Amino acid sequence: MERLLFLTGNAGKLAEASHFFAPLGYQVEQFLIDGKVPEIIEPQADGLRAVATAKIQQARNLLETEGINAAILVEDAGLFIDTLNGFPGVYSASVLQQIGLSGILQLLAQKDNRGAEFRACAAIFVNGEIHFGEGICRGLISLDEQGENGFGYDPIFCPEGGSKGTTFGQMNRAEKEQFSHRAKALESVKIELDALGR
Ligand code: IMP
């Protein structure tokens, strides 16, 4: 089995990636240097692909320094709100810290259009090449915070196809997975690797 090192601090994401890549002959492990997830600098880039590429590059340099030969997986996601021209997008994590869910709800207070989407980009570096997979989950921003499950923007995001007005925060993990942008991104990388016979 080939080692696939996933650069993430999130155990849930690790389990999800194992489920996708084990059937292709990869043993998914967390990317650790000296037992810790290394500090990676996220560029102030416009798109998730650029962020994922920068993460892969830094991870490659670290592996080279350590003399480790393995495939690398990274993943990046964000919430893109239609009427805010895609804000917070690639800045989702820092915007959430700064203005919170209430800040986002305030920005949308007088807006009729509450359309938004989660986007995820997964990138895998294997045999000297980077392969990308993207996934989108369309939905609406709710009028107020609902539910305590999940993380991040889950309490204010109602996915298309779910029960009307139900947020990710009100769903259990399996229910959310049916719509997950992340699962779609991983699936699309998997299909590409499959097609290449890797
Ligand atoms: P990451 O790159 O996947 O860690 O995501 C960056 C930020 O986007 C997170 O800190 C969350 O605020 C937000 N985010 C990404 N995916 C989700 C999700 O599935 N639910 C809620 N928030 C998310």
C-alpha cells in the first residue's frame, strides 16, 4: 500500500479520506512532522485551487527535507455568499473568527437573495503530479442560527435538497454527508486517479 499523507488537523476529515482512498490502495495517514501538524502558511489567494496548490508545495518541501517519499493530500473549503460577491470565500475561517455568525447574518439583514454555496477543493500529489477535485453544495443562509451540530457556518446554512429551512447544524453527520462539498471533492479526485489507473 502507498502512504497518502493528509495535511489536516481534523480527525473527521481523516476518516472520510481513508474511506475514499483505501480502495485505491492508499494508506491514509495524518501529515505530521515530529508528531505535530506542521504550520502551513495560507496565501491570500482568490481561489481554493491556489490555496490548495500552495499547501501542497509547502508539504512537498517539508517531506523532501525529512527525506520522506509519500503521496500528499490537502483540502480547502469555504462559504461563498452570492449577494456578497463570494465573501467570505477563501477567508471563511478568519472572517468567522472576526465577525462570527451574527456578523454574517447582519450583513444579509436587508437582502432578499440569501443564496450561497460551500465549495471544497481537494488536491493530491502523486508520482510528481497534482490532481484536483472540486465539490459544491448550494443552499441558503438562514434567517437566524439553528442547531448545534457540525462546525463553522453549519448553523446558518440550509443545503438545497434538505428539508426546507433545516440547517447543517440541525443535521447529524450522515445527513450532512449526503450534501457534503468535501465528499464531492474527494470523490472527484478519486475518479481522476481511478481513470489514470493509480
Ligand atoms: P477548511 O479549509 O475546510 O478547514 O475550511 C475553512 C473554513 O470554512 C472553516 O473554518 C469553516 O469556517 C468553513 N467551512 C468549511 N467547510 C465547512 C462546513 O462543512 N461547514 C461549515 N463551515 C465550513
